[in-house]
Amino acid sequence: MLSFTPLQSKPTPPTPTSNPTRWSWSHLTHHHPTTRRHFSASSPSKVSYRRLSINAIDAAQPYDYEALVSNQYAQSTRLKIAIVGFGNFGQFLAKAFVRQGHVVFAHSRTDYSHIANSLGVLFFQDPHDLCEQHPDVILLCTSIISTEPVLRSLPIQRLKRNTLFVDVLSVKEFPKNIFLQVLPSHFDILCTHPMFGPESGKDSWKDLAFVFDKVRIGEGESRKGRVDRFLDIFEKEGCRMVQMTCAEHDRYAAGSQFITHTMGRVLEKLDLETTPINTKGYETLLNLVENTSSDSFDLYYGLFMYNKNAMEQLERLDLAFEALKKELFGHLHEVLRKQLFGKAEEAGQRRILTKLPKNGYALPAPSSEAVKSENN
């Protein structure tokens, strides 16, 4: 803070002009920088001077340098993300993007402008208007079966030539091939799969898996840095970042995600209900039904249709169920045999036929030697 102490100095009257009540501009401007003059029009001959002395140098700067640097850093790390397909999952991701300070646009066939406005997202009904915003990232949050037609409908000629395209589908080789077929080589491609959804990730994303594959990223630090900034969104939310190829993802997902959804759908057909004596295992089954049934059937169909490993898993599941039935029926057969033959089998005594009798004769009774031999 600056404080000033007035010091008396000898008055030096300025030279008056032709008008005794007015003074020349030079008298008002040419003075010592630390001197302040007091003029009186009524008495021009009397001029007092007060010299200012600086007692402190901790005065505020013309601008806050730290705030400026912080603002510049925020601007450099902020992304403009356009979400195409602003349904349940798109809205779920948008909340995290906005929370971390990114600019979020949205486009969907359904008018979600009211929801977008409540989330701090700019909604565009026309994809041309969306692309003219020149977003850094185009994030496809469509269903699996509508991915290709939606991608082909976008006016990509209105985008910047190095725009990053990202998907969040539950299968990976399918969108990867579509991106490579439709998008020109100057666009970047990042295939991702958040292994959670609005239900499983409603409380926190901590330790939830996020799979990604940098399919095609152009040269240059800015383009590589943009990918890293997008991935940082999920890392800052606590996700467990897993980098693997799209082919590896689909192989693992068929044995985990597809089987999970299949069992959930099967149990849903049984119309399970809660009981007063629920066990923890049964509660787990009820939660499985709830989580899988909340997803659309198009999602489940996409997991089967667009993952070439899904058919193999479905066949193995069918074989496993048949093997389990045979095992059950095998044990049942043993129980029935004991009930039917009872003590005879328990004692190990069975009638031994040494040779076939002639036609029309009854079977002979077993000899004592034969029974003794059987017991031994």
C-alpha cells in the first residue's frame, strides 16, 4: 500500500499570462513528478507545493500476473468437445467435461436443448451449425447400429482438417474400421470404451476401467497434446487407464461384457423378485438384472452383432448349460437306481446268468458258488 506525507516547499509562482486569472498549460504540466501543485484562480500569485514521499513499495501491480498465467494455462488446456448423440450416456459424460472447465457442444436428433442448457452445454439442432464451431474433438455417443449412418451424415468438410474423432462404443474393431473408411487421413482417430455407465458410475469413476487405442494420431506436439488432454479428463476422475488394441478389447469384452449382459437378460426373463430372505448372492443377481435391463436391447444386439467373438461365447455358454444338465441328470440317475434296486445293489448281489436258457424255459436260480464269486 502507498502512503504519502506532504512536505512543504518554497513556493515558486508561475509566470502569469495576459489574463491574470488563467495560467498557461506549461505551468500545469511541467513540474516535478513527485510534486503536486494547488492553484487558485482568485489569487494567482499564491501557489503552494507539496512534495510526495513514498513510504511503502508493496502497491498492487497494474494487473495480477499470477491470475494472467493461470488463465492462459486454463485456455491452453481447455478443449472444445462436440458430443454427437446427446442421449443418456452423452449427458452423463458432458457433466464431467463441463465440471473440468471444457467447452461442450451437443447435437442429437431429439431436441435436448433444455437439458443441455441446464448442464451448461450449447445445443445445436443442425449438424452444420455444430461443425462450424470448429470443435477440437467430435465425440460419437450414438448406438452401435447407428454409428455409420450418423458419421456419414456429418458435414466434416466444415471441420478443421486435424479434428480428433473419438467413439465410446462397447465394441471397438467395428468403429475403428468405420472411421478408417469414412474419415480422410488428415483427421485423428481415438477409439475408447469407458467400462461403466450412468448407473455403475453415478457415484464415482474411481478405479473404473477406461480402455483406449490411439488408432491414428497425426504428427505434431499440438495433436498429440490434444489426445493427452482428452484422456486426462478420465484420469482426473480417477479412472483406471488401460491401453490396448481394438482387437484385444473385443476378445476380452466377449468373454466378460457380452456374457454379463446375456446372463442378465436370461435372468430378466425369469422375472426375479426380491424376497424377505434375500442372500447376498441373490442381491447380486437382482443388481445384475437391473444394470443390464436398463440398457437398450440395441446395445445388447450390437454387442452380439458387431463383435465377431460373441457367437463363440454364446455357443460355449450353450455347451456349458448342456454339460451342467447332464451332470445334474447323471446324479439323478444314480439316485433313481438306488431307489429302484435298493438292497440288492447295496449288497452287491445280482443274478448272474452263466448261459442263455432254451426258449420256453424259465431263468435258473443263481448257484451259491456264483453268488459267492460275485461277492468276492
